[in-house]
Amino acid sequence: MANDNRLMYISPDSINNAVFKLPYYIAQTKLPKIHYHNIFEIVYVFEGHFFLHIDKKKHYIGENYLYIVQPGTAHYEVFTNMHYNICFISVYAAKNFIGNREVMIYKNPDIYIKECIMNMRLEEIYKEKYYKEIKKELLKELKILIKRNIVDNIIPLAIPAAKENLINEPDNNWKIGIINKWKSLVEDQFHNCDLKISKLPIFKKISYRHFENLFKEEEQCTPKQYLTDLRIEKAKTLLKKKKLLVKNTAINCGFSSSRYFSIKFKNIIGISPADYRKLK
């Protein structure tokens, strides 16, 4: 695994304080498949995407999502890619913190919420003078911000697809058909670094935003993530079968530069293209 595949856990040591554990690799992390907590779990996703399963329902969780799980709620996460930057925070709060909901999911929460969580992480990493006291105050602030900006506003639990685009939608076969058509077009053009996936011919009949919602529901990733994964898979084949320079491999697989290709490859595969080529 790459060094930036990380999870950070914050667990309470008192009513208004938190103990931080530094990031560690998912490869070293074995979470129980189904589990629950006796306190609230607040999760913020800086990078990565996965699915949260609660009561036989599957919720997509992506970048800049925040979700809160009620104490005693059985749940588990199914990770769908290899690159993560996630912060799990366990806190004590009133039982009505999120009402009667088992889970509250919110996309792109208030910027102050994100900054508060980032500051909590930084305090633990650098451990400057009075950092424990600052963490305690930041946790208080985070609970108030969530209550004010999310809970009290009764925001919908998930971002729905645009309803106007769902009118007269034929059936599931239509959805599968248009997704497969998009995949076919991308398969033919993945090598083009100027490819605009939102400008393909199929979007004369459906908006890209609507398509993206359908795609995420069916494929558990965004169209952009699918294209990147496709290009990386093509690159793996070239690295193993052809004696191409890394730069030429990047160009043949649609990456705009060898540096960007190497970064993406290591983020997803866990090692550099050059090191991957050395594997037997």
C-alpha cells in the first residue's frame, strides 16, 4: 500500500476530549465487518470513496462527505478503491444529537466543519504546547457546528438524482444500456489525454449530472474514477508486456504527463510504475 493510504481514528477519553491515533495503512487495518459503537461516530472523507451498509441499505460515501452514526447502530463499510484519507471521530453527545435517524449523511458540509476536523488532526500531528486543551475546545466546536449547520436544518440524508431527469425513464435495462454505451466509447478513446468524458455523444439524450448519479449507483464509483482505473489497468498491461519508457506508457494510456501518471499509479496500485515493472 502507498504511504498516503490512511485512516485516522479519534476516540474519546472524557466527555469533551478526544485521543488521536496517527494514520496507519489500510493493509494493517482489520475492521470488523459488522460492528456498532456505544457512542456517536462522526466520519469525514477527505479522499476516497466506499459504501456504508446499515439495515440492508447501501449508502454511497465519497470525497467531502460527512456522516454520523447513532450509538448502537449496526453497520459496516465496504471499501471500493485503494486510496483513502478518512477521519473517524467517536464522541459523547446527547441522545437526540441527530434525532431518531440511525445515520445522517451529508455532502460538502460547511467549510468550518472541515477546517475544524483538519485542525484537530494538525494538533495531534505536531503536538505543540497546550495541544490537548486545544483539541478539547475543537471537539466542542465541532459538535456545535454540526448541530447548527446540519442537524437543526434537517438536511436530506443523501443527494438525490435530479427528479426532472427521471420522468418517463424506461427501466433498468435502459440504465444498463446507456452505461455500457459510455463504457464502450471510453474504451475506444481512453488513450486520448484530451478526452472529455462529459462531452461524449450520449449526453445529447441525458444530462451528465443525471448519468453520473446512475453510474455511481450501478458501478460504485464516478465516471472519472472509472476512466482513471481503466487507464491504470491498460498501463499495467503495457508495463508488463512492452519495453516502453514510463513516459511513453503514460502517453499511450491517456495521461497528460509522466509525473501525473506516476502519482496516480502509485496512489492506486501502491508502488511506482518502475517498481511494478520489476515484479514477476
